[in-house]
Amino acid sequence: AFGDWTVDFSKLELRSDTGEYQDLTASEFKLLEVFVKNAKRVLTRDQLMDHLKGHNWSPLDRSIDNQIARLRRKIEQDSKNPRFIKTIRGAGYSFTADVTGNIA
């Protein structure tokens, strides 16, 4: 769990505290899983791309930025002023939420 959300990666379910489910694509779940498992750490774009696509990606590939923007729109109250996924200028991204529960 983090913020107002509870996530079950084995079932690919993301639920708000009010019980509403948020639809995420498989790649958005994978990105969220990488962030949750590495909460409070700065992850570079390269590290995120390696987790999501392995080593078969181009350094010019900006798809990670698009995926992060889509994920922010779904989990943040205000995606323009995110509280969970922060951009760290010149470094990458950090999932700043406090995460509780088992993360397998």
C-alpha cells in the first residue's frame, strides 16, 4: 500500500481506499512495481528502461517518460504536481511514497 492506494501485483489490481479500481496496463503495473520495490531511491531513465525492456532499447527512446506521465495521471491527485513519482532533475525519478505491506 502507498498513499490512498493498495496494489496487488499478483492480480494486477490497483484499488483506492474507497474501493474503486484503477485500470493500468501491464507495462504500467511493471513500472509501478519497479517504483514500489525501489521506493525512496533515485532511478535513472536507463535503470527504468532496463527493468522494463531489458537491454533492447535505444538511449534515444523517450517512451519511459510517456509511461511515467500516464501512470502519474492515474495515481496522482494532481499529475502536474506529483506527490508519489518525483522528477529528480539531472538524475531520474524517485518514488517518494511510504510503502507498507509485503512486496514479493
